[in-house]
Amino acid sequence: MILFVNACVRSDSRTQRLARALLEQLGGEQEEIKLSEANLEPLSEERLRKRTELVERRQFSDSMFRLARQFQRADLIVIAAPYWDLSFPAILKLYLENIYVTGLVSEYAESGEPHGLCQARKLWYVTTAGGPYVPDFSYDYIRALATGCFGIPETELVMAEMLDVQGYDAEAIVAERIYEIERGML
């Protein structure tokens, strides 16, 4: 199953257009989670206490872990997140906070190093940027989590940049990236 984590909030999102082209190219069974509609909650003291108690008892069937279970069992993952304020929308961080469950998506070795438990063999991070794209606090962060904590061996960045810079043709840039995706030229 391919999990599509959709952090795009605009209906006319250029990031979402790239992601949909990639998903079409990948084919197969797909599940989408639209983060703006997922009713995600931050880990308050009460929620954190409940989560800790459930993790200690290894009771991962609780509804609190639904998204973590979905993420853990995905074969491939596509995350679509526009480049906002040198990172990604806050809703994606909130999602990551909700799925990062020790004992379900990750565990710690005796040395203290995280060891991933996810079955995905690849994660694509799809983004668009109005100006130049700098991956430090977006793709690089997701890649570090995927490979270092979740056990996903391969990640790939799919992006289009300079979309809001005067003199650049945003539609032509997006169309070119979609063409490359459709032709398997990534």
C-alpha cells in the first residue's frame, strides 16, 4: 500500500499537483491522509500520559495510534508539503509528533540509537517553493527521520522552485516537473 500524506492546504496547490502525478506514476493501492482534515491534536500533558501508559503496556490497538499503525505498515510513502517559511506547514510536524511512537515505528537499541520498525522501502518528499529551495529544515529533516529513526532505507526529493519569482514561468516549471515524473526521469 502507498500512503499519501497530504500536507497541502490549498485546493490549487502546485505541490499537490506534483504529488498526484507521482502517485499516478506509482499506481497500486493507495491511502490518503489529508492532514488539514485529520483533526490532529498536539501531545498535551494528558495525551502524553495516556500515550506513555499505552506504550509501556504495548497496547498499540488504541485509536490514538491509528495513524502510526498506518504509517508503519505502508510499503511506500509520499509526503506532499509546500515549502513554507524555510520548512513545511506546522500540520506536518503535528502529524510526525502523532506517528512517532516508540515500539511501533521505532525502537531504541541498547546503545540508545533509534532503530526503525516501518516496512516502507521508500519515501518521496514532494514540495514546491516560491523562491530558491533550501532543504535544511524540510526534506533533510524528513530524510533524517525516515532513514535514521523509521527504518526507511531510501528517500527522494521531488521539487519545483522559483515559482513566485518575477521572470519565471511557474506553470512551465510545474509542467516540466510533471513531464519528468510521467516519463520516470526523476
